[in-house]
Amino acid sequence: MSYQKKTDYAPHIAPEASVRCEAEGCAEPGMYKAPKSKNRLHDYRWLCLEHVREHNRQWDFFKGFDAAAIEDFIRDAVTGHRPTWSRESRVRQSYHQIQDALYEFLNPGSKAFRAAPAPPKLQKALRTLEMNYPYTARQLKRHYRALVKKHHPDVNRGDKTSEEIFKKITVAYRVLLEHLDSF
């Protein structure tokens, strides 16, 4: 089977030269298509070369749009003007679904459960150490060390506010460490 290149047809050129230019008073063959309006982009008029050039010079798709509408159009053009959802929400939802499915697979007959929110005492300690629940021993140690280096009395030359923060950090660390040991 041989391949033969078609040279007699291009998508923007009329398939037959018998079509007349649709511009008023023109007798030339209308070989080039141009959209009728920005609201009817797939509805074409057939024009001769001179009139299609004139049409292109005068064409302004964004005529009548304000700056905000143009920005919205450009932003929506990235996704082909189709609705989208944020990646984070899909990933978060998928992560929890996978986690639940894995738990149910590994523990036949039992349902997956969500970790209960931390008690107020733990929440206060977590805020002090700038952490989130649930946490690991490694995260706890890392946050504790970073905050101790920052607020230690020897580093801050006896600053009373820094000393108070240091005491709160130490108490919070002990509370969170006890909670970890209870598991």
C-alpha cells in the first residue's frame, strides 16, 4: 500500500472553487473560511483571499470584554473551559479512601476508623510545639529541639519572655511524650 500525499485540500480552504465569496459585491471564488461571529465560531462564511485578510485584520474576539472577563477567559482556556477541581482535595480524598480500603483489606470484617481528635490538653501542647495531630516520636523530637535552640535562656541572655516560652515548651514536650508512651 503506497502513501499518497493530498495536496488539493487544506482544512481552511474550500473543497471546491465553485463557492463564491460571501462579501457583498465580490465575484471572486470564496476559498477561505472565516467564523461568522465570536458566538458562532463553527459557523463559517467563505471569503476570497482579499476579504479573508480584511476579516482577520478587523477580527477582535475580546471586543466588549472588560479586563476581568479576559483574565477569566485566559484562566479557563488552560482547561479547555471545562470545570475542574483542586488537586489537593482529590489527593486528600483519595489518600483517605486508599487508607480505609487498605485497613479493611488487612483486617477482614472490620471497618476503617478515623483517629479521634486530640484532647484539649494535647491540643494545647501541640500548639506550643507548633505541631499537628497525629504525630510521631521523630517529629516531636525534631520540633522540640528546634524550639529549645531558639528559646533557651543561655542563647537569649536571660530574657524573661524567652525563659517562660522555654518552660512551656518543656512542659508541652513531656505531655506529648507521655501520650506517645501510652500507645
